[in-house]
Amino acid sequence: MTVAADTREAVREHPFLETALRAGVVNYTAAARFLDVGDVEAVTAALRRYAEERAEYEPPNRRASVSMKSGVGPVDGDSEALLVVGDTAFAADGGDSTAVVASGDVDAEALADVLGRLRTAEVGVEAAAGADGTLAVVVGRRDGANAVRAVEDAV
């Protein structure tokens, strides 16, 4: 593979870097060192070319309502569940967790943004799921307010 191909592959392995390249907020030399795929100067040049080829980053324009449900926990069955992941369903049944639900113009990409915001807010996520028009995350009870703010900011 060429240095350019190796660089592109390395960027794909680090989606945050691709976003930063599109946003124009990358120190190319530092990114080249981070990627560690070859000669720093050659990788720096490859990153510059790659960034020029990418569409400019545009923040998402979503409209969604966000609500919080307290007393959420795992339940048997999913008839009243707020969130189902695999064999585990979460419902407002007096549990020790909080669910934050966003409805509206949300999708899997919005869920990825929400999870990123929660990570940077240092809010642990117990479960998360999304479908066209709705996403939900389950967090610890004490993290509910911070989670709501993070979800509102993301959507």
C-alpha cells in the first residue's frame, strides 16, 4: 500500500480524527505521529490531501424532544419497555437507573453523537438503542440530569 492509502486506512480506524479533519481543527504533524504509519512528513502531506478531499464538517440540524424517566431497571418481557437490547428490557418499574429518551429527528447517527457527548461528560451508559425517530439511553440515577443536558446538546 502507499503512504496515502495507509494514512486513509488509519484515519478510518479513528473516526474522531476523520471528523476533526473535516472540521479543520487538526494539527497534521501531531495526527501523523499519532497514526504512526510511516514517515511523519509523508503522512502529514497525505493527511492534508485527504482533508481537502473530504466534505466540510457541518453540525447536524436536528429537532427532537428529550425526556427523562426515573426508576428504570431491567424487567422480564418488553411490553412496557423503554429500551430493549438483546434479551434485556428496561422499563420504569422502580429500578435504580434513569432513562433519557429523545423523539423526533433522531437516528443512529444521532445516537452516536449522544454516546460521544455522554462519554465526554463522563456519564456511564448502561444501555443504549435507537430506531428511526427515537433513541434512548439508560444511565445511573445520579447521572440523569447531566445525561439530559448531554442528549439535548447532541440532538
